Amino acid sequence: MAVIRADLGACQGYANCVVGADDYFDIDDDGIVVVLKAEVPDADRKRVEEAARSCPVSALKVTDA
Amino acid sequence: MTHTLIIGGSVGGVRTAQALRAGGYGGRITIAEAETEAPYDKPPLSKGLLTGSAGPEDIRLLTPEQAEAADIDLRLGVRAAALDPQHRIASFDDGSSLGYDHLVIATGAAARRSPWGDRDGVRVVRSLADAAALRHDLTAGGALVVVGAGFIGAEVAATGRRLGLDVTMVDPQPLPMTRSLSADVAAAAMAMHEDAGVRCLMGVGVTGISGGPGHLAVALDDGTELKAATVVVGIGAVPNEGWLAGSGLTLDNGVVCDEYCRAVGAADIYAVGDVARWFDRARGRHVRAEHWTNAVDQAACAAHNILNPSDPRAYEPVEFVWSDQHDWKMQLVGDTSGLAATTLLGDATADRRFAALYADGRGGLRGAVVVNWPRVMVQCRKAMREGTSWDDIETGLRAIADTTARSEARP
């Protein structure tokens, strides 16, 4: 199990994460990331990590729970 | 132990290394970078680095500590000089050389040099050193003339206004950013720049630059002359492929690659980012792109293909570009060139938010430009990727537009 940590102050609303994993990330009307599920089972980890790494401003981290 | 040698500490190079490790690559990884600076991200160079809202340490892609933690051998200040693909050896300008099992070319592109001569006070924006020098000049004050109204030029012009400077942007094209934007959106972008105080001289060429720092003069082909303290030349970029001249690799304004990001004729060599010209199946031709997202996505593809030689993945991107200018956060997906958008949602002037949608003529979406409207952009990117029908996209986006309008009308 891993957890998603989002730096809402850093988020610039590029939404690369939403495109990468829209079951974990969404974006609100102000263009700030919304983490839909913070806990990531191992089966999803690689996909969610790739989505997090696609953030242009490194606002997302996936770390061990 | 196998060895992947990555030439270039660009975002493409760094992301390839990280994706290899994330994918369980157990071999050696070396990144050889010509600059002495640890790898850094380039989009902020024309924005935050110039205003001072970001410093060099804020934009690092890979610090020496992070490299060590990921078991990546990060070598700085070594410039690749030649490649011998037959013997799998890259050599460097300090006389050293390295062998490899897989090579990843990620040397990026360099700013196209000013055809009006090198001159103190005439700047380009490509490296951290370029940005630092330009920031120094801009903070000294005085008029700024930006030559070239592409994305970089337009961003620098916007940054100049943010710093309170007198800014003029010059381009021989009739409108700014015409390589990417349709004429109607480019016209809206120009109006936005003019609202923000940028003097836009479009359809005008530069014939010469004279003077020195603080007292430059830019001569235009309509006979006028612009005085400037600083001139920035943003007229495109050329791939850093000179070091490959004798290698036998196919070079054609970029390293020519197949659809798997592999250099043609060399199954163990990949190219990613600005330096790569890959075969794009969707367009049926070779394409070179100079976008951050392109470099990042190609890095993921190259890493996958190094890790999974029996199950290679073709690089089939949906192009995505962003640019921040004044109060516009502009995002482009797909192909947004041409004369005019098929459908416009929102209003560029009244609510500073709009979406321009482009039909592909076959019942689908060809591309979209979205300004200050992230929720709409997400839908456009998904639609592009999933091949959603035009009617469904338009209906869905109109619903979002109505919801947004209603929530804003609420007292």
C-alpha cells in the first residue's frame, strides 16, 4: 500500500495526472488537483506513480504508507 | 552488468533514467551532461526564473543526492564529442569515453543564433545561464525588444511587462504563435498582449541590431528603429546533433527514429525529446517536437522499450503544450493550426476563459486550445486520447460551460 501526497500550493492545474489516472486524480474549477483516493493498492501503484511523475511542477508524490 | 548511457541531462534524459529505475532496471545507468549545472527544468526559464519567483534550486530535475539515491551515475561538464555505434562507444571532449549496451540520445536543442550577429545585450533563453544573464539585464530596467513572437518570445514579453518594462514584440508573421495557433486564436492572443501593454509589431522583419547593452537599436524592414536596453531573440531552436556527424546515424534536423523511439538502423540507440525525429504513425511521417510533454512521454516509451525488448511500445502521443502569458494559462492539445476554430466556448475578453475546438472533418476532434479552463482541458485531452465523437465532445463541453456559467451567476 502507498499513499498520494499532493502539494496544493505547487499545483498549476496542468492536469497531466488526471489524464494519467482519472480514477485517482481530478481537477476542480480553480484548476487545483483533487485526490479522489489517497491510498494506492500495490496493483495500481506503477500506473499512479507514472501519473504523478507526469506532473510538470512535481506537485505529487507517491510514497510508502 | 548491462549499461544504459544517457547523453544529456535534459528532462528527457533524466526521466528516462528514472523510468528505468522505476521499471526495475538493475544495470548501470549513466547520465552525461555537457553543462556543469545539475539537470534542471527549462519551462520556468522564460517565466519564474526571470521574475525571480523561482531560483535555480527550485527547478532541479535531479540533484546529485537524488542521483546517488537512485544509483544513477550523474557526470556533469562532459560534452559528448563523437559516437561509434559499431563498437558501442561514446567519447567526450575531455578525452574520456564510455561503452554502453543501450544509448539514449537526449541532447536537446539549442536556441537558433541571432542572424544579426552576437552582441552584448542580445540574449536568448535556453539555459540557466541565459536566464540568469537576462534577469540581470531586465532588472536593470529600460526598454525590452523581443524578436520572434513564438511561445518563448511571447512568454518573455509577458514577463517583461510583469517586471514593469516597456516591451515591444516583433515578428515577420502577421500574428503571434502562428506555428501552433489558428489565426482567430492568435488574434485573440495578440489582443490580450496589447491589453497587457505589449506593443506588437507583426508583419515586420528585423534587418539589423546595433549598439551595446543598455543602448541597443533594432532596425526594422519598414525603416523604423527601436531603441532597447535589452533584446531577446526567440526565433526557434536547432537540435544538438553535431556530435553525431560521423556516427553513421541518420540525421535530418534531428536523429531520425522509428515509431519505437529507436534510431533507424541501430536497435540499441534511442533518441528522446527535442533532438528526436520519430516516425509518427498517426501523421504517417517523421516529426520532431520541442515540447516538455513530448520529452517526458518519449522518455517513458524509450525506458519501456529498453526494459521490454520483446514487447516494444510505439510512441503515439497526443500532443500537449502549455504556455503561461499574462493572465492566460494556455493549453493546447492536438493540432490547433489553421484559419479558425470550429467551435468557440466561453469568451476571451469578457470572462478571460475560453475553449477553441477543432473538428477533424471525420466526426472527431483534431485539437483544442483552452485558456484558464482546466476542467474543459481535461475533457479535451481524454476525448483526443479515446477518439470520442465530435458530437459527444461538443455536448459534454457545452454542459460544463453551462454549469460554470450558472455557478458564476450565483450571488
